[in-house]
Amino acid sequence: MPAGVCGCCGPLRPRYKRLVDNIFPEDPKDGLSKSDMEKLTFYAVSAPEKLDRIGAYLADRLSRDVVRHRYGYVVIAMEALDQLLMACHSQSIKPFVESFLHMVAKLLESREPDLQVLGTNSFVKFANIEEDTPSYHRRYDFFVSQFSAMCHSTHEDPETRTRIRVAGIKGLQGVVRKTVNDELQAIIWEPQHMDKLIPSMLFNMQDADDLDRAHMWRRLGEFGRKVLDQSWRVARVRCTCAQHLPVFTHQHLRLEVGHPSTPSGTGQDGEENPAVLAENCFRELLGRAAYGNMKNAVRPVLVHLDHHHLWDPNEFAVSCFRIIMYSIQAQHSHHVIQQVLNHLDGHNKSTPRVRAGIVQVLLETVAIAAKGSVGMIQESKGSDVFNFESESPTPHNLWLGPTVLEVFNTLLKHLRMSVDFELGESSRRNSSSSVSSVRGRESDERIVQNAIIQTIGFFGGNLPDYQRAEVMMFIMGKVPVYGTPCHTLDTVKIGHQGTKRIQTMLLSSLIMVTSGFKSKSMSAALPPPFLDPLFSISLMEDSELRQLVLEILHNIIDRHDNRAKLRGIRIIPNVAALKIKREKISKQDVAFMKKHGQQLYRHVYLGCKEEDNVHKNFELLFTTLAILTIELANEEVVIDLIRLSIALQEMTLNNEENMPMSIRCGIMALVAAYLNFLSQMIANPPFCQHVSKVVELRTLDAPYLLPEHIFRDKCPLPESLDKDDRQLYFQTADMAECLAGPGYNVERLSIPYIPQVTDEDRLTRRKSFVDTISLQVDIMSSSLPDKSELAEEITFETLKKAIDTTGVEEQEREKRRQVMEKFQKAPFEEIAAHCESKANMLHDRLAQIFELTIRPPPSPSGVVSISAGHTQHPSVPVYEMKFPDLCVY
């Protein structure tokens, strides 16, 4: 009876169970029964409401087989599930998916590597299925954790370890593809998941055992890496299916470089390399990141680099951020840059090499954000070939978001901190037991400073012109100048050495920011708030600072890139051969020279006579004069430049300041080189002949007055310069005769050049050679009464004349007109001399007033004394003085 009951129970079982049982052969080695699998598939498609029961029953069988270690049947069950998933696309597949994911989780929990790989492969196939409707309740937290753990596998067998890691990376890639496009699965971007996904990929990318990948990147080189990155970006746009991206990238890499052999047991497609597969997955994840997810995607990268001490050396860090910048959308670049800046703030107390590594990564991100790559890759029509084009002469402008000045403020703050650290180490050098370690730290700080300067330069160099001008003003406002308020630097604490170091660093940053800056108007490029402090620094008694200032001026003024043609101070035999590029000076530049020309001439004049000038200083001064001639010189400016040259020559011959002979000869050589250049630029044959004649005579009799000789090593110097030998010097009368004609006001050549009166010397700890005089001196001095007026007797006629105001207004109006005309038309030197004479007169009058009002106390003896040439009347004795009643008691 029991046997009959058991025998009749078989046919009473549900049909889906019988169909499922039939796909399992008696011997698992025979594999899945194809005919029975087709029947089960047809039944599932015909009755989709049975899918959930089929899935539940298959899950029960798989769980029993896993526990009983019947792995053959486990493989058959998973193969059946995969086929059902691929064949059924209906609303009823949702419950079946839950059973499927439960079975995959069972396999991943197993300690058998084969089962883990099997479960991962099934999950990847499921991830590639596009579902018609989103899932409201499905979560992948377990799979993220399990796949991340597999990526960190430490199995003893290298091949098995590689298989598990590859499976883990593929699983994470499947999770990413399944979730990032589903708006209901935004939870994948939360920090708890990103903290597992990103480090797992980076761990495999930086695995030290994968030496062949490092060798491959070394062979690839900078050019090839950028080609690969740009190709990946193009492929990301072209490919419609996300799963094609890794294959394309790696195949492109193999075609370009020839990928080294992959580990044993792997396929020829190259996807079994954990490092390459992890990199492709990393690119794909970042390429799908929206703006709101950028912070959660980049932060784990920075944390991973911190935990694994990958900032020093920083090759891997640079590689990671290169991948990030090429993978994300272009409008998100400034967010990554801001993240790196914030991370740099958090490492303000780290070692110099760590900070330098972060700054270098920042530089790399800025470079990619600004230009993308060395060239642009364009797709050829009708083919899959990519053509690499050369770099455009005009780089793309870098968009850093609304916080451009904040970025520069952060970099300048770290530059200041690095200088402080360097000076602190230097002050402790004497007390330190290990001098070599202290010097090593100082050199490390120099690496940090140079990296920051390069980053600032690249930031500023790729900004739009209007933002670059603001950055130039911002950096100049940070440069400490004596006598001016500085809100960010305490020059008392850092001392003279620290102030000079910071000045040098900031000016070097300005050089890089102004490089390539092209402004249509000099007044916009050199506004007074920028020009005045820059010129104040040019008066510092430090040749290096003066060189930096001149280089900044060259970058701004040289709008046609003629500087390279003028390199080196020399007598140029044929200026036309240089092919100088120039344009007609605009009205705006003419107005600029009228307003600021005297200021430019003055700083050239003062910069020439500095005793610490070296060869480079004279070269830069020559280039400055030449660029001014090319860019900003009209007929009036040419006359002013000639007057400046003659003034330099006269200053050298008179030698009132006792300059060294080497400096005097250097100034003479500078004047000769410049006048030779100027005479050929204005194309005046008589002027050229005069200059050539002087140069020839100097070559024969005084070669030390020419740049080719004086700037050579061990050039013999004369004991003195013979002022009477007029043929060796440029004569004003001869040049005026040469320039006589239309266009040039040669009468102004007879007026000696005197530097402009200014108060900038006070800002540079230098005593000014002329005090600042106000234009009110003329009015003030003329209003003072004369001695005859003081002694004039007051009579009735005098009072009558004072009351009678007839004609006074006309006289005052005429006097005011004469003063205005004088200051408008008279040469500046004449005005300066007049003001100086009036100032001396005012000083004498004030001395007379003080002499009359301030007397010494009365002498009781009543003796007559003589003071300052004036007789003092005998004072009244004290006992004869009459005091008021209130003062006597």
C-alpha cells in the first residue's frame, strides 16, 4: 500500500516541478538536457505567472546541492536560470529575479572559488538585461560588499587569486551598469557604497604584483596615454552598449603599444587582467557620475591614496586623476579641482613631499581641464580610425566655476606656509644634530613651492583674459611692499629673508600667469593699482627682484612675441633680418604713454645705475627699451627714449654717485646697443650713420663700451672714462641734426632728461633724490608777503587801494590762466625745476617765520646775543618785568 501511494505521487506533482526535475540528468557530467530545457523555457514563456514558482523551486534545489557539495548540479541549475532570464521578459519576471539573486548570493557566500566565479558570471549576464520597468524594492548592498571582498582576495594560489579578483571586478561592473541608469537606485552613489566600490578598483589598479602593467604604461609614454584617454572618451560617446567600452579600450591599447602577455590561464581578449579590467570599470563609473555625485566619487580616491601612502611617490595618484579627468563630463572638472584643493588644506601639516605630490596632482588635473589633451582626436568619416591632430595655438579657456580667486587664495596660502616651514627649518639648522636632514627638508619645501608656482601659472594661463587680469591684480595685492598695507603677510614675523622669498615666489607666479597674455590696450593690462606696486618692487635693492619685474613687463607689453628675437644684449647689424612684427600704435596706447611714459622711463633710469646689476639685468633692460620701441613708440616717445639714453650716458660720465666701473661700462654698452636698434627701427639713415660711426670708434679705441666685450668674463676695464673724447659718445646736437624734419620735435632733445618726481622711493626703503612737491607750491609761495611788504607803512592810501577791487578779478583770472598754460605746455623737467626752486624759497620763508615767532627765553643778564646771523635785542631782566596781577601771589 505505501508503495502504491508513493508511485502515484509522482504524476500528481506540479508540472513546473516535473519540467525542472527533467533538466537534471542522472550524471551531472552529461550537462543540461537541451530538449527538456526547451520544454521548460516554452512553459515559462507560455505561463509567465509560474516563473516565480520555477525560480523558488530551482533555488531550493540549488541550496541543497551546494550544501551537499554536488557542484555539477549547481552549474546546471545556474545555466538553466541564465537561459530563463534571457528568454523571459515580462512583468512576472520580478519575483523570479528575487529567487535568482538569492541563488547568486548563495554561491557568493560559498568559500569555493569556482562557485563564486559561477555566481558572478550569472550576475553579469543578469546585469546586461535591460528591464522594462524599474524595481522599487530591490537592493544590491550585499553584492557590493561581497564583490568588493572578492576584489581584495588573498588566496594562496596566484591563478586562483587572479580569477577571484577578476570575478569581483566584473561583479562590481555589473552592479554599476544595473544601478547607475536606474533613478530608483541612486543609493549606489551613497558614501557607504562608494567607499567599497572605488577602493576595490584602485586596489587592483595599483597592485604591485601587476608589474607588466607598469611596464606597459612606461612604453606607452605621455603621448600614447593621452591618445588612449581621448580615444576612450570618443568611444564612450560612440558605443551604445556600455559593455563594449572595456573591450574597445583594451583592444585599442593592444593595437597601439602591444600589451605584454597576460597571466597564464587567461584569454587573449585581455579582460582577465585585473588592473586593466578595474581601470575600465573605474572609467565607466566616473563617466556615469552626475554633478551631485562627484563628491562621493572623488573622496574615496583621496582617502585611498592617503591610507596607502601613494602621494610620495605620486605616479599612481597622477594616473588616477588623469583617468578621472578624462572620464567625467567636462563641466564637472572644476568640482574635482575643488576637491583636491580641499584635500590639500587638510594636509597643511603633512611632510613636504606629500604636499608636493598633491600639488602636482592638482597641476595635472588643471592641465587636463584646460586643454583636454595635447591634441584633439577626430573620427574619420566612414571608418573607425582616429586621427591625432596637433595642439591648437589658442588653448581652451579653463572654467573653474565662481570661485576662481578662492582657488588662487588657497594656493597662495600654501605657498606662504611652505616659505614659513622652510625658514623655520633654516633657523633651527644650527641647533639641529642632523644638518643633512634639515637641508633635505628645505629642498623638499622648494619642490612644494615650485609645484605651487607651476600650478598657479597654469591656472592663470588658461583663464579668459578678463579673469586673468583679475588674478594678476589679486596676486600683486599679495606681494609685500614696504610702506604699503599687506593683509595676508606679516613682514615683521617672517623677517627680511622671508619677505624677499615670498616676493620672489609671487613674482614668479605672476610671470607664469602673464605668459601669453595679449591685451589690446595697455591701460587695461597695466592699470595704476597694478603698475604702481610693480614699479615699487623694481626699485628694490635686489637684482633678482628687478629681473622678475622686467620679465613681467615683457610678458604684458610684448603682444607680438618679438622678445625671443631680441634675446641677448648686442649690437644688431641688421634689425630688418629679425623680421620684427609690429602694428601702428593705437590712440589708447598713445594716451597710456602720455600718462605713464615718464614712470616707465624713470624706472629704467634708476634700474640701470644699481650697483648689483649683472649681465642679465642689462639684457632685460635692453629688451624693455626695445619692446617699448616696437609696441608703444610714436614720434614723441622716440624723442623721450633718446633723451633717456643721453641722460644715462651723462650720468655715467659725471659719475656723481661713484658707481663701479663695470656698471658704468655696462650702461654705456646698453645705450650703444639700444640706439643702434632704435636708429634702424625708425629707418633714419643719418641717425644710423652717426650711431655706426660711434660704434666703430669704440670698437677700435674703447671696446669696453660695447656689449660684446664688457659682458665677457675678465674683460679689462679702464681706470676712468675720458669725458673730453667726444667722438666715443653720442652727441645730442648730432642726433638732433639727424632727426631734423617732419614728425620729430628735435627742440625737446636739448632739454636734459630728469627723472619724474615721485614718492615711490619711500615704499622701497630708499631715500628719494627729490622730495614730492605739490602743485599748490606756486600758489602758496606767491601768497607769502615779501619783506618790503612786511615793512610797508599802513596809510590811508594803502587802505583805499585795498578797498578798491577794480580789476582784481581780471588779474587773478589772467594769473590762473598763465599757471594752467604753464603746467600744460611746459616740459616736465622745467616744471620740476621750477617747483624745486619754489620749494627752496618756501623753506626760507618758513625759516624766517619760525625765527620771528619762536624766540629763546629772555636772558636775565640782558646781554646782546647773535644767533643765525641775526642780532638779538637785550632782554628785560626778570626783576624789571611787569606780570599781570593774576600771575603774582
